[in-house]
Amino acid sequence: MKKQISRSKLKTPRGEAIGIGRIHFSGTSKFEQSLPEMPFIVIKKEDGAFVSTCIQLRVDGYGKTVDEARVDMADNIWSFLNMNFNDERSKNRCWLNILDLCKVDRESSLLWDKYHAVQLSLAEMGIGTDIGQRKRFSHGFTADYFYFSKQTEKTA
């Protein structure tokens, strides 16, 4: 059967969506809150660099490799959550701040569309997205990540 979801369906204004994942944060001794899994998408930019974006929180990470972009995203999420839950100016609204970020707008809608295109493209290739490459980050984050091939991780 001919492949139905072409790479052109994965194009975004920032580049080509090459992978998806879910990041999860469980509380630690330094940060007690536990948050639900949050999907992220990895995009290979035209210059060969990568951007990893947590769709719900609208937090990016950048790197020369996929892994660098994911680690940078996790660090940036940690910084945001730490400030959101612990800063005097925001801690009385911390959960509402996250809820506001989770609302869908044009940009997040595009990312959700591409997330689902990657997910279905992987399914079309027989790759399930229930369990991916598990990575444990500092700060108590874990992430599952799914991507098309190692070739997509190489920089230009």
C-alpha cells in the first residue's frame, strides 16, 4: 500500500515535524507538584537545528541535536514551573496560569495538527506511540519520545 501521510503534511512555518513525545513531571523534594503528561513536538529547522516545543505550556527548547533541544525544553519547563508555583506574584494563580496556557489558539492548533500527523504517520509505518524511548531528565522529568529515524537527528 502506498504511504498516505507524506512528509509535506509535516511542514510547519518553523520547519518539518520529525518527532513527538510526552513529558511528565512528578514532584520531588524541591518541587511538590505533580503535573499530567504534556505532549511535545520536535521540529527540524531549515538550518538543521532543532526546536522542541511543549504544546500545552508553549515552552521551547533549542539545540543542534534532538536531544539538546529536548533537554533545553525540559530545563525551560522546570524554570517556568518553579517560577509559576513559587514566585509570590504568581503562586496564588499558578494552576489558572497553566490552564490559560493550555487553551487552544491558532499556533497551538497548528502544533496539535502536526503532532497528530506525526503520530498517525508513525502508526502508518507500524510504529506504536504508547511506549517510546524513555529519558529521565534532571528536576524529576521523564519523557517518552518517538521519531521517524536517526537520519532526522543529523544536523545539516
